[in-house]
Amino acid sequence: MLGRLGEEAAAAALAARGYVIIRRNVRSRGGEIDLVAMHGRDLVFVEVKTRTTTELGSPFDALHPGKQRRLIRLARAFMHREGFRDRPCRFDAVGVMVTREGDVVEVDVLPHAFEIDR
């Protein structure tokens, strides 16, 4: 429920910034990519982190190097499988804060959160 709420808020915020969402919840053996979008010519892989509190840090603190490596592997597989091999790509992150009642209070978009090593 919380994750779905965050993804909906993230997709709306990205659309307002000119992103076109092309896939949601791309699952494979190695994990899941929350959102895949086009922004200009760039293929953008979006990690959405939703939180009700910052007691354990900001939503972006969860993008540690291990998580980044896993997302890069998933993105490479997606690009190969879907024919996007030559498309410029990047990783953006969206942090969503919601109240315990489910009201979205903040959506932060972090373009170029980390890079893929080609």
C-alpha cells in the first residue's frame, strides 16, 4: 500500500516535469525497477523510496552502493531485452514522504541520482 502510494505520487511528479512513464514495476529474477520513463532522449530508470518518517534517514539514504549495483544490473538486462542498447540512460530517484494516514506531503525528484558505467 505505502509503496503503491509512493509510486503513484512519483509518476505524477515526473509527468509534470515532462517524463513519459513507459513501464511500471519491471520485475525479474534479480529484483524490480519501480518506474522506467523517457525524458527527452534519455531512458530513465527511477527508484522510488516512500517513507512516513525520517527517523532512519531520508528516503535517498536507501540508495546505497549495493542497491545501485543491483539496479544497474536490472537496467542493463532491461535495455538488452527491450532493444534500448544504444539509448542514453540514467538513474533518477524520487523520495516521497507521506503521513501515517496516507496523505502525500512531499515529493522530491533527484535527477542523475547515480550513473551507469557502460
